[in-house]
Amino acid sequence: MKLSFLEPVTGGPGPWASVHLDTSRDVEDPDRAVALRWRRLRAALRAQGADEATIGALDDVVAADRGIPGRHGQALFAAHGRLGLAAELPDPPAHDTARFGPLADTLPVALAHAPDIPYLAVVLTRTAPPPGPTADTREDGAGQVLVVGEAGRWPMSRIAPGRRLSRRLPVADWPRSAHRVARELADLADDHQAEVVVVCRDAGDTWLSGVLVNRLPIRLQNSLTIVENDASDRIGLSEGHDGTEQTDVSDPGDRSEASEEHDDRRAADDRDDEADDGTGSGHPAGRALAERHVARVLDGCLSKADERHVDVFFTQRARHRHRSEGIAAAVTALQRGQAQAVLLSPPLRLPEHLWTGTRPDQIALTAAEPASFGSGGVREEPAGSALLHAAVRTGADLVVLPPDETPLTDSVGVVLRYRDVTDMTVL
């Protein structure tokens, strides 16, 4: 996973005020609950020496995610009276935290972004249930088909859905029109470099999904998983995710300028949900399309880039375990600018603190090491913050392994960017 999204809070000078706050909306009077939490955290920042201008910058964005339903949180960072980063969290933090110090407390928000898998979710439904097992589904042309596709990056799409398209057409026209819908879905997948496709169909409606899947490019078919909706998951057909009628593509000649304008508005309406139309479809506004199904498919998985890092790590560790695993190996690689990727294996068992200097590569296990490098600003920092800061500043990726799947010494591993000549025969 690339860590460039953390650059706004690792490239600028501190001290940084870092806040991780539960802003869930699934409680009675959520605004009051968030206000009480923030009052405690604000007091904690003042007690640590945070200036009023910096606290004020955070004040302006606390609970700015109130439009997102359900459970979630915020990660907020500010310094010198200016906001550095405001990020939503797909899950609320286990504990609200506020810290004021030289380095931003970025580990929780980095873990929340992992595994950062680009995907495409597609939901297929129709007005009438599919015919019985003895009926010929291809001759049952009653009703309409609704196709909804949404691109996203898991798990952040749970609270920050990506671009969405919606198409509606008569069932009778589905075999003739499905190729156009498949082409649009393929373009959406390509635009977002989707690595996984999740197709949600009505239970038992194999014909509806089969017609679409057979018209998708082979590259998408090979990365596709089909899951079935139950009655509570069915998307309504009356309106689109932005409150407008779905685009009808049954006849290419009937597409109006209004329909094309609807397509252009899709990105601006990403946070509205496909079925937020009073139908009780189970897809609330501001949440990922088919979130429950996508979670079942992607939880515990890694992106393709992270899988490559893991493959290299296992090969590297087989030859040089002492340089590949443990906090000492990770720190040494970061000191030398040789870390291609830092691996973390939850639950984390990091040491409490590491020592840092003024340069990105000045990270150490003891206070004496940065001093030996000639650094005059040696300071003790939380280990997670120090590791992430050094990783971002030296261009390393982060791989968060599935919990308890690959235990590592100190819960840390490192993929080396540069290898010794003796390693070339193996790596």
C-alpha cells in the first residue's frame, strides 16, 4: 500500500496535534455524543501544550462527516494553526485519543486504509423474482433490470464510496443490451484499476448474471466473484442513487442529452446511495454499494502489489531472516534507505518507543544511535509513529498482513530495496 496520503503530515514541521475520534451516528443524539468526546480530547491537547490556533483548526472539522451513517470515526491532524489532514475511518477507534508531539500519530489511519484493494461492485436485480426452476428464464421478459456498478478501494470505500453508474432496461432487451452495460462496467473497472469484481445477483437468478458475465472482458471474468442477495438486499427500481430516474439503455437511439448529463453527474453524487429512495433496500447513503458482500469477499485479502511484496519477503527471509524480520531489521533498513516495504502483522507487538533525529533516515532503537549520526534533535517517539514517519519519508510501502496469519518477530518485517550481490541468485 502506498503511503503518499500521509505526506501532508510527514513532510511539514511539528509539533502535531493528532486526534482519533469516534463520530458514529448509530447512537441517540450523536452530535451531543461527539461534542462530549471532543471536549475531553480538546482538554487533553491543551494539557499537552497545544496552542489554541491549532485546536481551533481541529474544531472546524470535528464531526464534518455527520452525513455518513452508521459506525465510523475521524483522524484529524493539525500544526501551527493549520489543518494538515482530515480523514474518515471506516471503523471508530477502540479508544478516542489526542496527542501533541513532534510526529503525527499516523499509525491508526494507515492501518484503517489497509489493504487498499481497488475493486468493482456490481448489483443486478429486477422487478419480479426469477421464474421457477422449470421455466425458461430467457422467455420471461416481464419487468425491468437494474444494473448498478461502483468502483472503490476497500475498506475506505465503506465511508468514501467511489464513482457509481446505474442502468435500467427491460428484461426482454437484456440479451441485446447487456454488452453495452458490460463495456461501461469494464471502462469503470479500468479507470480505477480494479483487481476484484464482486457481482451481487438476486438469489437463484443465474440467467441475469450469466448474460452480463459472459459479455465482460476475460480479464474481469478471471477476477470475478458472484454472490447472492436475499430479499433485504434488493435494490429498488424507482429511483437512482442521486434521486433521479435511472438511465434507460434499452434503445441506443433513445439516449437523450439529459441521460448523458446524468452520467456526468455521477462522480459528484458518489456519496448518495443507489437505493436511498424509501424502498428500504439496505444500501444507506454514504456507504459502499453491497458493502456486506464486498466485505465477505475482500476481508483477509491483499492487493496484488502487497502480494508481490509478501512473496519477495518470504524468499528473502528464507535466506536472511535476521535482515528481514523484527524491529531491528526494519529500523536498519529504514536507516539505510533500503526498505522497499514495511510489513506489519496484527495484533501489533511493537516496542513502546523508538528514537528519531531530524532527518527521515535517523530512526534508531536507542538514543545513542541518532547522536552518533551527528543529529542534534534526538527525541523519543512512539514506535508506530516513528516507523510510519520514516517509511513515508524514505518512500517505503506498507503491507498490513491479515491478523494472526503470519506471525513476525516484533510483528514487523521488511522487504529490502537493495540486495547484496550474494542474494541475486535467490531473489
